[in-house]
Amino acid sequence: MIHLAARLNINLTKIYREVVSGETIASRPQMQKLLAEVEAGAWQGVLVVEITRLARGDTIDQGLVAQAFKYSGTKIITPTKIYDPANEFDEEYFEFGLFMSRREYKMINQRQQRGRIASSQEGKYVGNRPPYGYRRIKLTGQKGWTLEPDENAPNVQLIYNLFTKEGLGATKIAHRLNELKVPTITGKPWIDAVVREILTNPVYAGWIRWGARAVCKTAENGIIKRSRPRAASENIILAPGIHPAIITQEQFDLVQQELDAHKAPRARADRKLQNPLAGVVFCAHCGKPMTRRPGKPDMLMCFTPGCPTVGSSQHRVEDELQRVLRNWLKRYKIQIAKQQPLPMAVPLEKTLANLQKEQQQLEKQSARIYQLLEQGVYSTEEFLQRRADVGRQQDDLCQQISKVQEEIDQQAAIAEAQQMIIPRIERVLQLYPHSSVEEKNSLLKSVLTRSEYSKTTRQTRKVHTDDMKLTIQPRLPRQV
């Protein structure tokens, strides 16, 4: 452009370097400055490589650019032509050039989107910023990028273990990570939204997801606003990735089932929750949530097309659910009583500490064997024999430590059941009959992860009984 200005004998006073490639004027700060100065009549002309560099936005942006140059009398200079806004033919040609630039931009954007979709379906990573726990690397011998675990990958495994094995929610996991000083990408403290995004991202199980948060444009008072709402599942591309997974598919599926089971029941903002079993009772045949149908009495129904499950009165299901939970609690108390540990001469914690001391001594002994070999005290045969003996002792000791640790965990689980789980369920059964709908729903979710309802026969004048059955999955933080 400098050579062109010299050839045309144009005095360049200022250069506007637009680093970004925005679709609209609002996203191009240098273009905004230029238009403001053109409207003020600061320049006799503007030198550009081509007309398409001025505006690729919609009709409104094109009109703003054309209007600024027309009413200020500023000329547009390109290598092939000088446009004079005062000339009617130049004005039409200029507007046509802006229209074609917009069309070119859309075609380029469409090609890029098709390329991203194709790469996603091939398992390549097309995002600019890699997920937490991965780094983006260029594929060798082909186009595209993939992912490889980085130093934060163990932190992702920690998040999933805290959720699945310790039963912590997103908020408590964020608190735990902050306590452990686990780093984030931004350096800011962990929050529940970031943890939840990690728990729901299938990339950690070896998948590539694209289109989950597509840009959505809306107009409000003449202003274009952009948002990134969650897309419908049918519009999301999910393909097997070529990158290594950090967690197993089974663990990821378990987390999704748990999260789906604890989603807040939907209700209109101007209406209160009317189904105390919302998000608690599911159809045993199709797995869909059972839905309340208003009436006299209110019914709990499965509205999945073709599902053979027959509905029942909501109050009857509530009564049956309390009965099943009460019976489960009785059996659980008996199970806990049978598993009560017998009094021990030496506490398990002390036994574990002694075993760990022996383990440390064996590690020192193993290191000493290598030193003696290097000093020539042991021959190769003596070293191998001695190393095998110490290795067997270490293996036996590891098994003993593992067994004692399991017993300690078992006792801790029994103590937790006595102190937390059993009293919690007893409290729910006591408060439930006298609580509001919202309180009932909250009480059930505090002790149940899921309840499945099955029924295939209808009550009639001739048939007075049915085969309604409820099974429950109590919320147990540890396996007893």
C-alpha cells in the first residue's frame, strides 16, 4: 500500500491496522475510529486494498459505511479504481462492492464451518482453547489438531473421583479443590459452574463434541445481541476422538446418570411445584420421569408413547414410597448390626501404622541392596536372590496394609451410617406427612438417588388389586 501511495502521489498521514477480522463494525475498534474521522471530514480519501476491507457486516453496517463516505465527500482509493461518492455511478458500484464483500464473507464462513464439522466427525479437536487437563497439539502428516493430557489431567480424575466415590457435589468439589490449592486455567478460584462443565464434558471420555454452544443472535431495540445457549441434543455433533481419554466411559456415564437424577424439577416461574415426586420417581420400563396429571385424584403417569406402564394415584404412590423406604431402613439397620466389628486387642489404626513402618524399613533395605551391589559386596547372583526375597516381603506387606485399610474403611462406613444415614432417613419419614410439596420433594432427594415405578395392570370393577411396585436407590455415600 505504501508503494501504491507513492505511485499515485498520495500523502499518507495515518495508517489503521485492523488486527481482528470481525463480522460487524461493533467488533472492529479501528474501523470505528476511521468512520468517526470520516464523518468529521478529517480525510480527503481513504486508501484500501479492496472495497471488501471496509465492511463485511449486514445491511445496516453497509449503510453506515456508505453514508459516512457519501455525506463527508471522502473518496475511496483502491489499486484498481478511485470511488467518488459524489458520482452516482461510483456510489452504486461502491454499494454493490459492499454487498459482494458480505456475500464473500458468508461463503468463506460457510466453508470454514463445513471444515470444522468434517474435522469434528473425524475425531479432531477444532476448538481454539483446549479443555482443562489437555493441551492442543498439531497432527503430523495431516491437517488438524488433537489433544494430549497435560500436567492437570490428574486433577480431572480427582474431580470425577470426588463426585463418584465420595459423593460430593459441584460446590463441595470446588471448595475441596481450593483447599488443596489445585490450579485453574485462569488462576482464579474454582467455582461450581467450572466443575460442572468438567463433569459434563464428554471430551474427557475420549469424545469430540461440537455445536453444543452455538452463537445465537437476537435483536433488541435495534441492537444485535449475541448469546451462546445450550443447543438441543439433536444439533450437537458427538464423535469418537483420536485423543486419549482421561477417564473411562463407565465413570462418565455414571456421573451423567447421577447429575440427571438430581436436576431441579422444572416448574413455571409463576407457579409452585405441585408434584412432590418430581425428579424422584421414574418409569421402570422406559426410564423416563413419571409425570403428574391433575385431576380428582391427581395421577402419576408415564407419557412415553408406547410405554406399557399404567399410572396410579399420586397419593398412593407417595404412601407406597414411604412404606418401601421404611422397610428398607429396617433391613439396613439389621445389616449394620451384623457388620458391627468385634472388640480388638490392638486398634486397626495402630496396626496400620506399624505395617507402614515396616514398609518404610523394607524400602530402605531395598535401597541398601543396590548400594552393596555397587560397592562390590554382593555378587550379581547374591543381589538377585536378596532383591527377590525383599520383593516378596514387600508384596506380602502391601496385601496386609490393603486388608487393614479396607477394614478401617468398613468401620468408618458403618459409623457414618449410624451417625448420618439412618437418622437422616428417620427424620425424612417423620417430617414427610406434615411438609409442603416443595419440602417433600427436597426431603426425598436428600435420601434417594432414584425410585423406579412399575405397574402393568389396571384396577377395574372385577380386578381390585394390581401389580404396582416401587424400588428405591437410597443415597449412600459409601458402600457398606
